Amino acid sequence: MISVVLIEDDLMVQEVNRQFVNRVEGFQVIGTANNGIQGLEMIRELRPELALVDVYMPDQNGLETLYKIRKEAHKVDIIAITAASDIETVRLFIQNGAFDYIVKPFKFERIKKSLENYRDFRLQFNEKEHISQKELDEIFLKAGEIELEKAEDYGILPKGLNQLTLEKIIEYLSHCKEPLSAETVAEGVGLARVTVRRYLDFLEKCGKVELDIYYGGIGRPINKYLLKVE
């Protein structure tokens, strides 16, 4: 079992996260802390393999906690679970070795994928003394795929895309039963076709819309999009 410590000041969120982690095969929460100071003490004492860390906490926030974990050279991996979505915070967590960054609110499937990917990562590294580029690609490129899946649920969007605009387009598509072109969607939501096309392409990559290509007698084929029913 992979041992996990939760560092989260909101007790209700802490309990939800505990239940989520324990539902994933191969993981067990062995301790919970209400702030960064308690969390660091728990890591020193219990030596978990993984810690789920919030950012906004009293006494000692998540980033300060991560700095001290790395300074003390604890062999614990970090997944951030937080409402902090500013680029600088995300960058600092990644620079200090966070395995993943999950923005609240999120669904069980998001953390499940993260933990499963982490489990695969550990298995690869525990079983070998050396690892090939192909195996590294399978680990790290697979991790990158998480950011594309159901982005509107997780609040993770590529640079230049806006959450409210994405939701507006999804809402419009949810009322349509036939595939629509980017131009039709643009007219419906009151945005430029080029802008809407970027969002539609993103949703298609996330698996949220089906792409149909219509070939006419003259001119270029037309891409049409239909929201998938879950």
C-alpha cells in the first residue's frame, strides 16, 4: 500500500479527500493534518510516500510547507490539491517537484487518475535500476494527458482559453441535437468564429464533443461538432 498524508485545513474537504484516496486501489491515508506545521511534523514522524497538500492554510501555507519538506530532504512526493489557480503558484509547486496539481473543485475521477498515474510511476522506478526513454515518455506523457480530460470540471485550461467562455459554448451545444459548424456556434454565442473554433478543437481533444467532417461538392470540408451525452 502507498501511504498518504493529507494536509488540509478544511475538515469537510479533508474527509472527502480521505474517502477519495482510500477508494483507489493501492492507497491508504495514514494521517491527516490541519495546517502546514502539523503536516510537516506528521511527515517527519510517519514518513509517508505521498502527501496531498492544500495551499491556503493558517500558520504555514502549502508552498512554505513544500519548501521545508524539500529543505529537509524528506522522500515524500507531493500532489497539490487547492483552490489556488494563479500561474505563479502552479509554477512554484512544479519547480519544487510536485507530481501533480489539482484545482478545486474536482471530481473523484480526477484524483483517481492522478493517483493511478503516480502508482504506475512508482512501480516503474521501484522495479528498475535504469529506465529507457520510451518508458519515461510513457510516464510523463501520460501525466500530461490528465490536463486535457474534462477540463471544464477541473478548472485546467490551456493559455488563452477562458472558463466562462468555455461554459457558455458548452451550454449552447447542450441544447443542440445536430452537429454544428464553428460558424453556427459563433453566431449562437456571439463570438468570433476563430475564437469559437479554438474552444471546439479543445473540447474535441478532451473527448467532450464528437467531430463530424462534411464534404460538399465544392470547397473545403466543414467540421461540425456535437456535444457528447454522458
